[in-house]
Amino acid sequence: QVQLVESGGGVVQPGSSLRLSCAASGFTFSTFPMHWVRQTPGKGLEWVAFIAYDGTNKYNADSVKGRFTISRDNSKNTLYLQMNSLRPEDSAVYFCVKNRVTSGKDAFDVWGQGTMVTVST
Amino acid sequence: DIQMTQSPSTLSASVGDTVTITCRASQIIDRWMAWYQQKPGKAPTLLIYRASTLESGVPSRFSGSGSGTEFTLTISSLQPDDFATYFCQQYNTFSQTFGQGTTVDIK
């Protein structure tokens, strides 16, 4: 079945780096745009980053611009989020998310289970 | 960014009730609207996309309507499995934004 499995979350200090991974299965990963979305009890759901099916186009939310980098390895069916200069406000559950269609604007039809990131002293 | 104002934040209802949740966008988003359901400790699941198209496998008691800036999610004949939190999402722009959520709980 279609599945996304995140890993790499943890507890880190402010200013640290962390890399999240998302292993995809059950669909042709290399043909779908992918996203990262995060969720906190206070701020709710926040879109973080987008990457085109082939990695040629990427967009970040303003809140993470210059600090987070989305990437993908289609040969490994894996999505990544490199997070640098982490701040306490980056603490959240991070979800790997699949675009519903292979091109154009659309909703998110598959979500991973989420991985928790905590940034704290 | 486009702001999504979702209401109410909490809704108490009984099994069999019909409930309506509203989302208002701060700018026109045509029909680029989705609705999700989330249960505690789980990821959101897609219910409706393009404002009114039911995702495959979602029960027909869920329906969506609206365009432009005003959208609604209606759940007819509420079932025990429907007590959850619901989010709207606009995807008219790459900076997609979500509503704050509506928790439907048991009256």
C-alpha cells in the first residue's frame, strides 16, 4: 500500500542541525511532487517546503528560508529535510506529504505518521 | 500569505446530527480548497479536494461547497467515527495555509 515513513526526529539544542528522511513506497515516487508540513499545538498545521518530482523546483516557507533545505533521491524513493540553525519555534511534528497529482496545484493525499522535533536547551 | 479563518473552533454534536464547518480565505482562491480529518496522535487524512470533490473511499455523508473566499464542510448524519478535528487548507499558492481546526466532540 501507499506509505510514507519519516525518521530522524529528536531533541536538539538551539543552533543545531538535524536531517529528516522520508521513505516512500507503494507508488511511483519519482513522478510526484512532495512536501514537508509541520504541526504544533499552538500554531496548528504549517506548510514548510515543496519539491518538484525531479527536484528542479523547490520552495520554502518564509519562516524556514535560508535554514531548511528540501531534497530528494528518486533512486532511493526518499525525501529529505535538512534543518540548520534550529530554533525553539521549529519544535513540531514534521510530516512528509505526497501531492495528490503529478503536476499542478492539488491537495495532499498521503501523509506519513510524523516525526517529532524538539529544540530546547 | 493567505489567511484561513475557520469556524467554529469547537462544535458539540450528537450521533445523527448534521454539522457544518466554515472556512473563509483572506483572498480569492477559486476552488483550491481541501478539507482534512485528524484524530488524536494520527496524521490528517484527505476528505475533500477542489472544494467539493470527495476523495476516494471517503463516505458520502461528507460534502464540501463554496468558491472564491467562502467554503463549507458538511457532515450529514454524524457517525461515532466522525468525532475528530477538521482542517481546511488553501492551495492556491505555494505558500499553502491551513485553518486553525474545528474539533467535533460528543454533546
